[in-house]
Amino acid sequence: MLIELWSLGKDNMRDFEPGITEYAKRINRYHKFNLVVIDNSKINKAIPLAKIQEKEMELIVQRMQERDLLVCLDENGTNYTSVQFAEQLNTWFNRAPQRLIFVIGGSYGISKQLLHQSVATVSLSKFTFPHQLVRLVFTEQLYRAFSILNNEKYHHD
């Protein structure tokens, strides 16, 4: 199984890149992990919000395969503690997807239709963050979840 973090937008704000790279390397000790940046710069931002979200959804859906399991990261999703997230991650693994895909939506959020198509929606916070910071926070939490599932010393209760 492959775990991927898909992010719509540009790959800018390189200040966070060393941390993201470090956590991605750590995650790869447990499962193959990829970060995928989906370029949405060709979408006209002058069109209505619902159309922007629809076009971004199309960029995501066209990359998906039949046995993929999609989890959206959205401020209105379920809040987990780190231990609860690790347990939920294990539940998703038990469904044996080809890929477990976590999606960070574009600047205008994720379409309701895509949220309904996903197996879950997870909130990292009620705050709004730049995508690069979400990538860093999420990769750290994913690594933390693996350390919890493997009874390692990284996480402290």
C-alpha cells in the first residue's frame, strides 16, 4: 500500500521543506509515502467559487484509481487526538486500499461533492493555514501515528 499527501496549489514557501522532507523520510520506514503537488494555476480564479472547487475536484478525481481510499483534510472535519488518529489510520489500513490518499484542498476549500466521496474528513485545526505549513504539520502527525502504532518513544501521553 502507498500513502500519498496530495496538495492543490504551488510548491512555494520552501522554509518548511526541510521538515517535510525529514518526516517523509521517517514515514517511509513504515510505508511508502509520496507528496504530490497538483498544479491548479490554470484554473481561472475569476469564476464562481463553486466552479473553482468543481474544477479542482476534477484534477483530483482524474488521478484516482478504483482501489484508492480518499481522506480530505478540511477545517470542518473530525478532530482527533494523535492517538485517535493513529487508531483511525490503522482502521483505514485494514480496508486494504491500493493507495491511502490525503488531500489538502485549494485556497477556496474542497467541494462538498468531493467531501461526500471521501471515506472521511479530518481537521487539523479550525485555523486556516498555508498549504506548505499543513504539509509539515500533517507529515509530522502521520509520522507520530506510526510511532504510536509501533509503540515507539516519539509520542508521550
